[in-house]
Amino acid sequence: MFKSLSRNKPPTGHHTFNNYYTNWITTMKTTHLPNLRHHMSASTPTLLSAHVEILHHHFKSYYHALDLAASADVSQILFPSSHRNPLELPFLWLGDLHPYLFTNLIRSYLIQHDSSSVIDPENDEYDRGNGDHEVGSESGRESEEGMEEIEVGESCEFLKKQWPLMNAWKVQSSKLTARIDQIERGLRLMVPALMDRVRKAQAGFVAKVGSGEATAAVAAAEMEEEMVGIVMDANRLRKDVISEIVSVSSVYQGALFLEGLAQFLVGIRDEKMLLEFKKCKRLMK
């Protein structure tokens, strides 16, 4: 839109960024996400940390590409009909995911851990009661002991690998929660400030064209320049929030956070789910 007003030529770069985004999602789905999941349960923390950083870098490279696309034509980022489907659009803010989505995701893990930590009194009492009951016969007791040995032996290796993941949110969870609180306090200042800049850019365009101070083309070029800066600042904010969460998290927390974020982006582009969404729209009509 801005390009057509200010430069009198069709927008460029739409297909280029559309192809980039498709390839970026595909690479994450088929390479980085499976690799991360494999190393979450089968590797040392050091090796897992390397794969966390690989996926983190994948997100950072995306925001770099998004900045370049905005510089070429900011309208394709603000109105992304070519590379976003109807399920993605409600989650967008200034061209990409709202930064609150990142903090909400990490909070969902922390809240889930808090809920699972609550002991059910009835179950707890039942377990204590069962701890004192006796097996009916000696042969039955020996049979149970033999089965337990086999089960423990088979599950020991599994538990050894899964234990760090199972307890990921018990490690420094209060420290992480406090840092998320700080990040969200910052967002409450920065998000409205960016939206205020958008309103001022739009008002400036209307005022200049309406008063005759500038032609529509000149005013659009000025607004476009301001919107490019706003989108790039929003991208920097998104990138900083992701980096801050990863840096303050343990390696397993960071892995689970990036896995959840990646799965959200991959899942929301699932063709079957999109078809179901379109069916629901038709039924509502």
C-alpha cells in the first residue's frame, strides 16, 4: 500500500519473503525441532545446549530476514496475507507474534508445574494406607518382587534420561518467575509506546494530506519510513524477549520453551486443522 502511493510501482519482495518463510518453517519442522527433541532425552546437557542455541539462532535469523523484508516493503509485513493463514492472523502484532505470547508460554509451564505439585489428600492417604497392607501369600510376594525387579531394571535407564526434563520447572522456578515479571513490566511500557508511534504516524499522514501540506505520495513515503522503524523496533523487542527467556532459563527449560514455541508455529499451519477451521466458518454462516 505504502509503496504504491510513494513510488508509483508495484510492491516487490512479496514472493521472496513468502518463499523464505515457507522454507524457514519447513526447516524448523523437519530438522531443528526433531533434532532438539531427540537430544532432550538422549544427550548430555552440553550437547543439548548446542541444539538449543541452533534453534534459538533459527529464530534470530528469521527476525533479521523480517527486518530486511520490512525495509523493502513494510506493507507486506503489516498486511501479511501472502505468507500467513487465517489461524495465524489473530496472534499477530505489528507483523509478527505479540511478545506477550512468549511470556504466556513460559508462564504456562510454570503454572503447570505448580498445579502438578499439589498433593491430592485422598490419593496421598490411599497410598499411605496401601503401604501397610500385606500380600496374601509368600509365593505371591516373591512373584511381585521378581516382577518389580524386572520393571525397575527396564525403567531405570528411561527415568535417568527423562528425570532432568520431568523436573525442569522445579529448578530456579521462583527466579525465572521473577524475571518473567520484570520482562512483562517492560512490555507494559514498550508495547503501548510502539502503538502510540503508529497512531502518530497515521495522524501525521492524514493531517498533511488533508491540509495540503504534502501530496499523498510524499506523506505516504514519510509514514512508510516511520512504520519501517516501528516494525524493526517491534522485531527487536520480540527477539530480545525470546533471548532473555532462554538466557535466564536452565538448558532444559530453554529447550522446552523453544520446543513449545516452534511447535506452536508449526502446528498453527497444519493443513488438517486449517481445513477444520474453514469448515467451522462455513457452519457459522
